[in-house]
Amino acid sequence: MSSSLNDTRLFPLIRRSAVLEYGMCDQVRLDHGREFFLTLFMQEKLADRRYNTERLPYRQTPSTKNHTIERTWPEVNNRVNYPLKGALMELVNQEEVDMEDDLTRYCVSTLSCQVAKIGLDRVVQSWNAHRIPGKGVPNVLAHGGCQKKISLDLLPNAVEAADWYDHEVGSSLTRVSTFGRNPFQSPEDQEAVERQFSMQCPDICSLFESAVNFQHATYQSVLKILIDMVRRHA
């Protein structure tokens, strides 16, 4: 049996870092999607490390019973994803970038992830500072984190956790491939391009701000500069 594993990236980026910073969740709640199998596996494995072991380590409920936080995804799309996607689609439709080219895909992924992170961080900060009716302010509610802390040695990285899952469950998790292969022949070549690019574009925040206001030209021109720069040095 094969299960989708977007979780191989989500586990180290979200779950692992969150547990280390805020502590072990008493209960993880999610729908019946298959993308978080690894999170459920590790939550069950560490169930006895929780503060309140009387609760089930996780609950799976229908998406119609999602928590309030999950209703923010349309806002994340509108404020972050769709403006960037629109700028990229314009370049593709005008045949100014070739998304079948591996180097182009690498550059698009690298720059877009950096720019999107700025927008996502702002959305998260805004959400955590606002009051949820009947519940309170997330920043206040989360002050101090969970009551049970956990050490790094108990949290394997994504690859180790996935191998553990494969061995114990007897099923194979589909490992997510990289979008665009790193084209550089050496770390020194990559560092040289990164330095040159940071000199030409020192303010990534301005790229996000122009793109989110549907002023695509700045973001598009910087992306093409990055592609040309990488192609010269790779």
C-alpha cells in the first residue's frame, strides 16, 4: 500500500519545530485526509509523553467540523498564493518562462517560496494577534506553550520518521520529489549567485508587496534576472 506523504516536508517544517518550541500536544485533531499519516504515527508513538494521557492522542473528524483556524485558508490564498500564482501564470502564458526547464523550475520555486514565506508570516502574525469570539487571542492563549515539553532526541527528522513508519506499519509512504533540481556544480557557485542576487534585490519584502497589489512587473523582472544569473553560473 502506498500513501501520499506531503507530510515528509510538513513534519520537519511544522510539527517537529512546533513540538520543540511549544511542547507536546495532548491531542491532534484533523480530517480524514491521507497527507498527515506520519504526524498521526508520531503522535501515537509519543502518546505517553503528553501531559494529559486520558485523552486520545488524536481525533479524525469530518472536514465539516474543522476548527476556526482552518477557515483562514481562503484568506491565505487571496493574500499570498493567488497574487504570486497570477504573476507566474502571466509569464507562462506569454511564453517568457519555460516551466518544463528544470533550471527555471528551480529558480521559480526558490524565489516564490522566499516571497510567499513573507506573506504567510504576516498572515500568521495577524491571525495570532486578533480576538476569536468566545475564545480569546491566540497569542495570549498560547502563552507558555503546552505543559509537557519534549527533547530533540525523541523527535526523529522526516526521513528517519518515514523509515520508522515504513518498517513498523509495513506500508510505503510516497516521498515528495524536489520541484526543480539544484543546477549548481558546487556550493561556492551557488553562494556566489546568492551574493550577486542579494545585491541586485536586497529587499525581498518589496517583491511580495508589489505582487500582492497585483503589480506583477517587479516580481516578474526579478525572477527573470535570477534565471539568467543562475544559467550563467550553473
